[in-house]
Amino acid sequence: MSQFPSTSVAYGLWSLRDQRDAESENNWPSPSGVNLTASFLIIAGGGGGGGPSRGGGGGAGGYRNSFASENSGRNSSTESKLTLVAGTEYTVAIGGGGSGGTPNGTNGSNSAISGSGIATTTSLGGGAGSRDDNNASDGGCGGGSGGGSQNAAFGGNGTAGQGFDGGDAATGYASNPGTGGGGAGSDGSDLSGTYDAGQGGAGLASSITGSSVTRASGGSGSASTNASVPALSGGGGAGGGSGTTGTANTGGGGGGAASGSGSAAAGGSGVVIIRLEGGAATSTSGSPSISSVGSDTVYVFNASGSITI
């Protein structure tokens, strides 16, 4: 006599109809010993903001996406999915956010998936923002430059397929504000008339977990008045007298600092999300959160770890 099935066992004899009905209710064991197709979202750590003294915002972490028809960073096409081989352990690396600094912050660290039989898939850490008259750093998304009071200052370049550039500052005006760090969805702003500073670039939304979440926006630059300069949705930090930190596990860039006594802010850490089609891993490390979406299993890594098929 057949017993009730579960996600781990299904003893007895089952008709194809009963099996189908149980699978539709996520109440059937995942196949073992078979290769699985995986969609991924890989976001690196965001860059730290620059300053103090009209600092630019940090760039968001690089953004690579293979889920459905969603864009990767810099409005590029969806990447190819991975085929993960049964019995193989794959390493997941989560990049930390860069620190805010003087004169410049530091870049965020890379996030990646690697293992036997696949090409290592890496998102680059966000570029650091800079202070007044300093150029910002390149990265997954480029950092925003500090205000160019004496010399023109240029934002960092983003990376093809991952993110946009940071904002540029013109020269010749002592109160030029900081510019925005690049985001996964748009360039950082050179200058916003609303906030007297450049806002960070937009993030991108993904529904890989089953719900739409926006991540990887750039940090905003600092205004010459020390007023707060909010970032756009996606985890970027605000610029101000002191910047605010990018949100953890979004890859948001850190906010730039304006005043001499203020502090530029760190970028947010990255995240790696793996969605296995029609199956589940045999084991994981790093304590990812695990959920089911239809017949797929979703693993959200907020810390480095591994996944074995």
C-alpha cells in the first residue's frame, strides 16, 4: 500500500497521475543522480563612497543574470543557464562591500560560481567613489567622481554585461558636488538639480526568487550643502555630510561624504542566487535560504558556501 509522499521519500506504487499531482504540490522527492539546469543571479559587493569634501558615490557590484528573459547589467541580454553535474560540488563566493575612504574608497569584492565542468562565472566588485578633484575607480559598475573644484574629475567605467559608469564632475567651480556611482540599470548622475548632487544609477529587478526584488543601485554623491542625497531603489547608500552604507546582500554602492568631519560609507555585500529547475541539491554549505517555486528550488547565498547536485 502506498504511503503519503514527501519531499524526501515516496514508498510504494504510484500512478503517473498521482505523481504529477504530488509534484505540483511540491510534495515529491527530487530526482537524485541527474544533472540539473540552473539559472543564476550573481551580484558582487558594492564600491565604497569617496570623501569627505564633495565625495562621489560608490558603484554597485557587477550584475549577471541568466533567469528567464531578464536583463543582465548595462541592459545586456540574459546569459546562458548552467548545467550542473550530479555528484559535483560547486563553490559560491560572495563579495564584500568596499570601504568608504579618504580620498577614495575601495572597490567591492567579486562574487562567483565555480566548479568542475563549468566556466567560472564572476561578477566584478563595484568601483570606488572619489573625493574632490580625484578620478573614481572602474568596476562592475563605475564609481562616482568627487566634485571637480580645481580640475575635472571623471567617474569610473562600468563593465560590459555587468553595469554602468559613474558620474563625471566639471571643473572650475569651488562648490561642485559629488556625482553618483553607476548602477546595474543606468549611469550615475553628474548632477541632479533637485539634490544639488549626482544620484547613484538605478538598479535592476529580478524575480528569480519568485518575487520581484530590485538590487545593485549606485551610491549617491554628496551635496555641497551637506544635505542628504537619497539613492534610487536597489540598495545604494545616500550621500550627505556622512554617507550611508549600501544595503547588505544587494551590491549597492556606498554614499559619498561632503563635510570635512563626515565619513564616506561602505558598499553593500553581494549575493548569489541559484534556481535549480525541477530538482534540488543533495547538500549545501554556507547556510543559504532555500525555497520552492513550483517544481524549482531556489538557493539564496548571503555568505560564501557551496552547493552539491
